[in-house]
Amino acid sequence: MASIETNNATELLRAEQRVEAQSAVFRKELGLRDLVLTQIVFVVGSAWVGTAAKLGAQQLVFWLLAMLLFYLPLAAVVIYLNRLMPLEGGLYQWAKFGFNEFAGFMVAWNLWLLGISVMSFIGLVVTTNLSYALDAPWMAESKWLITLVSCLLVCVLVAASLRGLALGKWVHNAGGVMLLATFATLIALPFISHARGTRAEYHPFAFALPALTLVSLKFSLNIFSKLAVGALSGFEYVAILAGECRAPVRNIGRSVLIATPIIALMFILGTSAVLAFVRPADVDLVGPIPQVLSLGFRSFGFVTRIVSITILLLVGRQVALLSIYLTANARLPMVAGWDHLMPAWFTRLHARYKTPVNSIIFIGAVTLAFGLTGIIGVQRQEAFQVLDNAAGVFYALAYVALFALPLFGLRGVSRGAPFWLKLASVAGLLVTLLYTGFTIFPIIDVVSPLAFAAKIICVTVGANLLGATLYLLARRKQRKQFAAAEQLDAA
């Protein structure tokens, strides 16, 4: 038994060394500051304060529960796994070495689909925010304008991604600063209104227990699961770029520790600010922050220009988010190509910038196709919910593997995760499964709830069947190549 474990450890070490050797060509552009700002940009989605506001005064209870049962477990598991395997490809490599190659491929496939899904509705979100900034409501419902904005954003960011993280990290850093400035304005607005006498009182940490009726509890659990897996996810994403970080073992973990309390306060205080100006039933799920800023600054006269400026800062964050997704997503087909699970075409690097040029262009094209298809035949908020929920299922499937690793995997990687980490993994896994079950239920009125659920189920099941088929075809091709090589050697 000991000799088998030694052989497994030796094979694993050689495999990790091959990954590190393939990553050596990349420039180590990302330092601790870059990683912290990237974590903030990636995790803090501006729409989630609107989703949480649907809970009303109960929002603080559910934010705290989501942080205790998912957010902190996620941070702990990511830090642990990154220390074990600080490799380009992140969760793909963790699942591959911790379970097996098929698990790694399917995790990467779902992360890739997540990125495509999120990027595909970025045009919708940006256009909605611009409509608030320019006081032009028609823009948010114009599918032609959404199409134009989507095409422009994707084309510009594909060109920037080809340039690499030497440029991309400044886009991400600028987005982080813009997001912090936006939330600072949002959080300060109720205090300013109270000081000016336009608001009688404001309690940012108001605490109310949820009602225990069946209907209310079902709705609250639905929102809770979205706050956890939807809003508080993302710490593992920058680990995909581990091969392009300086001191990844130390800096990725430190970036998680630094960003965690900042993100928690941004979400809790941001949601309280939304509820100070908008009733839960009236919250705009696509653009809650522009909605609140427009209402809050309405009585300020010339200061209303601050609204437009702040909303444009939020647009800058959304552009940075798209850049992060595009950058990380392009690495997933590349690392799968290293293992001969994707065509070698995806591994081709730019001669000067050492970026996966073919993968970046391919992802840009797929993102546009997916996004323009998603807005056909539905209203703006329903389109957002369909794409967002589908993306959530893809992410949840990857998280099932993430939290299962300390519980059932890693036999060839370590002697076993500590007991406290296993408890945290159980909590994260249960919340992830709860979220997956609730994704088929919309939190807004839709044309057909049954059609809404059917779209999500068909997209997610069909996409994963396609991923499994691609893996089996890649393995069959490999077996034929090995057989042909053996016949050639025998001759």
C-alpha cells in the first residue's frame, strides 16, 4: 500500500511539474494589489444588492447566514487548495489531480460556460446603466442598442485580452477603484439624506427575523441561495491565472483574506442603501444602484450630475468584469489542450504577448452568439434572469466538485484535509445543492414560469451532455493515436 501511495505521489509531482513548465512562458504580471482589486471586481456584482433588497428588512439575517455557511467556507477551501496546487488552470487542475481527468474537464467546461453566460448579458447590464446615466429609459428596452453595445464591448475587450495582463490588470484595477467609489457613494447617500433632513431616520444594520409561513420561507430560501452561491462566489476564479501571478501560493490566499471583509461590508451596507429609497417590490434587478442613485440625488439640483458620473463608474466596473472573465476563460481551453482534451489550436500563444490568441477570439465569438440569442422573445428582466440562473447552475456544478475535494478527493495530493475544513466543505456543499434546486424558480413575474424552468433545465443538461461527449471524443481520438503509434513501433 505504501509503495502504491509513493508511486501516485511521484506521478502527481511529475504532472504538476509539467504544468509548471508549460506555465513558465507566461509573464508574472499579477501582484497582491492586482489580485485584491480583481477579487473585489469579480465577487461584488452590482445587481446582488437589488436581489437581496427583495428580502426587505430580513436582508441582514440572510447575508450573515450566507457568509457563515458559504462565503467563509469557500474562502477557506480556496486558500487550502491553492496552497496544495498553485497551478495555471485553478479549479480545473484541482479537480483533475484531486479526482480524475474527467472530473477536471467537466469542472472546466462548466466554468467556461459560466463565463460565456455572464459575458453574454453584459451588454444588457451596461445598456441599462447607461439609460439611467443619460436619463433615457428607452435605451434599456432597445434590443438593437443592446446588440450594438454587446458587439462593441466584446470586440474591444478581445483586442485588449490579446495584449495580455500587462494591460488587462490595469483595466481590472481601474474597475476595482471605480466599483469602490460607486459603492462608497451608494452607502453614503442615505446618511447624506438623513443629515439634510429629507429622511427621518436610517438604520443600516436593521435586523428582522424572517416570517415562518411556507410561501415566505420558500421565497426567502430562494433569495438566500442566490446571495450565497451567486453573490458571494468567485474567490477561486483568479486561481485560474496562478501561472501568471507573482508568488501565487502566498498572494492568492492573502488577496482572499484582505478582500473578504471589504466585500461583506459592501454587500450589507449597499443593500441597506437600496432599501432606504426603494420598496422591495419595486427594485430594478438589472440596475438597482443606478435606480437608487437617481432617486437619492433627485432633490440635489445641479449635484444630479454626480449620478451620471457614478453610474458611468459602475459601467467601468462591468467592463473590467468582462475583461476578467474573458482573460480567465481563455485559459481553460488552453490548459485542457495541454492535456490533449481540446485541440492544440487552443494552446497557440501570441508570438509577442504570450496570450492564447485562438482561444480568446473563439470565446469572443461564442459570447456574442450566446448573448444575442438570449434576448430574443423575452423582456429585459426575464432575459437577465434566464441567463443569470443558467450561469448559476454552471457555477454550482463546479462548486459541487470544489467542496467535494476536501471530503472525498485529494487522496493522491495530501494526507487529508483537516476536520474543520471538512465541516466547512459540508456547509458549502449543502448550500450549493440548495441553490441548484432553486434556480428554476424566478424571483420576478415572467411570461411563463414553466417555460422559464424548461429553458434553464434544457440549457444546463444539454450543455453538460455536450461537454461529456466532447471529452469522450477526445479520449477516443487519443486511443486511436496511441494504437497507431504502437503499430508503427511494432513494424
